[in-house]
Amino acid sequence: MTALTDLRQITTYVNMDTFKKIEDARSHVSRSAFVANVLEIAFGDYRIGVD
């Protein structure tokens, strides 16, 4: 887990279909926490500048 001082806010807009998918999938988790978890998973092994 990242320390709170290392966190940065991201604000974005999504279309209604994507919003509904997020709402359906997130269950009891807050929207921001759910999206943050998805982004951490998506970029967890992402290596910048490596082909």
C-alpha cells in the first residue's frame, strides 16, 4: 500500500456505459477506491521506456 503522502488525485470523465460498468462492478467499495485499484492493477507491471 502506498503512503498517503505519495498519492495524487486524478479526475476524469467517462461515458455512461463505462460509468454503469464501474457502478455494477464496485459493489460496496467507494468509486474512487475502486478506480484506484483498477489503475494499480492495470499499471502494476508497466515499465516506462522498456520495449
